[in-house]
Amino acid sequence: MEAKAILKFAKVAPRKARVIANLVRGRSAQEAQSMLKFTRKAAAGVVGKLLDSAIANAKQKDDGVDLEKLVVRTIFVDKAPVKFMRRWRPRAMGRATRITKGVSHITLVLGEPMKSPPSGAKSPPRAPLSGAKAKA
């Protein structure tokens, strides 16, 4: 079971939000919540609310979901258009330069942990690359 939450046009720079996204990726939902609660970064509050929303979406999807088994499967941060967060700064000789503030789209997917193959299992053989010459 997967639950998804998307936040669009978050007023945090993508570079700063990715630091927090890398912090919680692959962790259990409860552990991620507690980490975000005590992380002193501006993006931690935004990602924390997004995580709460994804947990609420999981409860809404399935009442019997075990919240202790939920894991942050994927989280990624994309750059949003800077249409509304443009500012102008006066410069020399009557000119002005544009200042663009960071805006992000953040997507978080919760799910149950992926099952890894047994330790003795072998991966299937790979096909040779096309165009590669066989060594004799």
C-alpha cells in the first residue's frame, strides 16, 4: 500500500529542501517525524507537515494500516517556476537586477518496506550491450 503527498510552490529553496529530503529518505515514518521535529532547518517544518499529510492519506486509504510499518519510500524535490517570487534590487547607474527566491515542489511517497531477495538468490544473467565487441 502506498500513500502519496505532494506540496507545490513551497517557499523554500530546492537546494535546502534536498538536504532534509536526504535526511528522511528510507527511514520509518515515526523515526522521520521525530528527526524532523528536532532538526533546526527551515525546510524541516515544511517536510514534517508533508509527512503528516502522507500519514493521514495512508489512514484515509486503509483504516487497518499499521503505521509502524510505513517507510518513506521516495521523496524528491524539484525546482518550481519562480513566477511570483521575483524581487528587484537597485544597482549602480540607475539599473536594477532581478533576485529570484527559491520555490520548490516536494513529493513524498510512504509505503511498506521493499522485500529484498533471499541472500542465496542469484540475479538473472544480463544481456550483452548492443554494439559492444566481445573480447576474445
